[in-house]
Amino acid sequence: MKLNTLVFSLSFLVITAVSFAQEIDESLLQGYDTALVIYNRVTGETINIDPERSSQRFAPCSTFKIYNTLIGLELEFISGPDKPWYTWDGVTRAIEGWNQDLTLREAFRVSAVPAYQILARQIGEDRMKDFIEKIGYGSRDISAGIDTFWLPRPDSVPIMISADEQVTLLNSLLDDKLPFSKKNIATLRDVMKTETTGKGTLYGKTGSGTGPDGKWNLGWFVGFLETEGTTYVFACNITGGENPSGRTARTIVENVLRSQGLL
């Protein structure tokens, strides 16, 4: 067992070789099968509660909107966070927030799949492949379809990515090592902002996948936290349990960060 992995002690997950976290209460994971990686960008220290799972790839679901947004900004299909962007097609969908015209900020917040499907089609397969290769995004496979490849489907294989890879990519993004301008990264940061407390500011994106029965079976929350001069990059995915979703994954991450006095 590696030093930065976990050892079990009754109801606690005890992380060794990590100074900013001594114990994570297992109850914070709410009984889900969980990958959770938290990386301290100042010290390089890492919490990884299940290294085997954190290396396992899953469909990214709506967490891919982080990079879809950046590509759209680079290619000037999106002009800014608060300018008109998505024009509703009049089709009523189950998520009420999608049934209206949306700015980028609004579409990102409500995770509007139709808006991002249009964007992916505008980008096109060749340019999308080129960016995916330059980024080094997970399995790099977009063969499931230009406007669906990030979504789990029963009849196709989506692009896949692990929690470890999500953290590595976000670190590269924050280090300006990916092919995106600082201006567009700043726009992304703006729309990714989810919460500001007395401790710091949280940035993130949820993602949720459903099975053939229409129930949630996969939840993601990835992003970073800026707090007291330190930035922590994180990725969490959950399966199992009852209706695992991105919203639940976000709750788990926030509760763990609060338990460590970081949020």
C-alpha cells in the first residue's frame, strides 16, 4: 500500500503522508463507492482514498463541459460569460432550466446538454479530435458521436476518464500548459465559481450519468478550491448506493473539505 493511500480504522479513513488531512470520516462518503482525489498545489501532497478506483475510467458526463467550454471560447463560438449564447429550440425537456435562452454562465450552471451538443457540432469532429489529442483527455475516443461522446449510452462506448486524470488535467490547465488562452481560462474560472466562504472560493463542475432505467448511476464533481494562499485540485466520482448523482458527489466533496477546515 502506498504511503499516500488509506488505511482503515473503524469508521474512519486515515490518510498517511498528508499533513493537511489526518482523518476523513467514512460516513461523509454516504455509503457510495467513491473515488476522491485532493491535490495540494503548493506542497504536492495528495489525499487519495481509493487509489485503485481513482485510476478507473468512467464517462465524464457533464464534467466534459469544462473543456467543451474552453474549446468553444478558443474557436469564438462563445463570446463571453453573460452574452446571449444558446437559443432555445422550443422543445420542452425534463430539466426546466434548459427550456429557455441561456448565456454561457446560465448554461454551465444548469448543465444544459442541448446547448453543449450544438456547440460540439459547431466545433466538428476534426477540430474536437485535435483538441482532445492536444489536451490528452482520457481515452481520447469520440467515436460515440460528436454530440454525445461524453455521455454514457447503452449502445455505445463514450470517452472515458479517471479521477486521477481529471486532477492531472486541471493541474495542467491551472499551470497554463493546455492550448487555451489566459483570457478564456479566466472566463471558464468565472463560470465555474460555485461558492465563496470566509475560508476561500470553490470552483467546480458536476456530472451525472443514468442507466437504461433512467435512474442516476454515476456522479462526478471536479474542480479546485482556493483557500488561504493554497489551491487544492480535486476529482470525485461515485457509483453504487441510491441514485448517485453529480449533486451528491458535490455534497461529499464539500463536506470533506469542510471537515478539513478548508471551506
